[in-house]
Amino acid sequence: MDLTEQKARARKAAFGRRKAAHENHRPGVAGHLSEVLAGYRGVPLAGYMPIRTEISPLAAMAEAAAHGPVGVPVITGEGQPLKFSRWEPDCELRDGPFGAKIPAVDDFFEPEILIVPLVAFDLSGGRLGYGGGFYDRTLEGLREKRPTLAIGFAYDAQEAEGLPLEPTDQPLDMLITETRIHDFSALTRR
């Protein structure tokens, strides 16, 4: 079985676990994310507008927006890194690619912290995304310019062992779930 097939199987299993977790989630799951972001007040950050069964970072993003710029990803084309447009809790939104909402008015900036959605994660900072490579390309480019903190946000149920990863897959610095905070920054993998 080649790596593409391994990733497809891992995604399928992870989507099932995430769906079940999403159906049983309790309000307030962003508490640990808010707690971590409080230590970075004013640092430009980007979250995401949740789609399908993704865990929602919106409450933590709204808190952070009171202290500094917060953006959401905008897909500009296949094979391109993401751009990030300034978001406010009550800003006007429009439909973007893949069903995610984006700000009606583009106001792009470069974040230093990214809250990263994912399909599965492991406890060494590995992340399995949707397969488009958008976050890997984006993180690679941002990290070439300056230190950039990648915080994965997921349900506990999305944890997996033996993720099929490639050298181009960018590692997470932290992983936050509804019950835990994992800090991988001590791992030297860049």
C-alpha cells in the first residue's frame, strides 16, 4: 500500500472518530485554547471558520480579537499557500472555497500563530490534514521568515498512532483538545 492510500485510510478512520466526538461535544470546548492564547495577547494570529465536524475555535478567536489582529484562511488557488484576512466576531462574511466563510472585505496580514484544523494527530506533533497541503505550504513559508507557532485544535478522539507522514508535513508546536494541552516545542524537528 502506497503512502497516498495509507493517508486516505487514516483520514477515513479519523473522520469517523471526529464525527462521533462532534455529535457528543459539550459547550465550552475552547477553554484550553483560550487559556493558551491568553499568554500571547496582541500577537497576530489566525484561526479558522469551522466546517463540517471540526471543533470550533470561534470563542477563543473572539477573545483574542479584543487584544490584537485575528484572521481566517483564504484559499487563493490550488497549490498555493493560504493568505489570512482580518476577522472580527461580527464582521460580514461571504462564502469561500470548501464551504468555509471568509471576511467580505479582504484585509490580509501575516500571523505569527496559527490555530490549525486537522483530521488526525499523534503525540509527537504530527498532523494529518485534508490532503491539499495548504497548511504545510503556508507554515513552511511563514517559518522561513520568522518563528511561527502552529497550534493544532482537535477532539481527543482524533488522536491516532502511526500517522503516515511525509517530510513536507509541517509539525505542530502544540496540540489542544477539549481536555488536554500538549506542548511539542521541545522537540527539535525543524
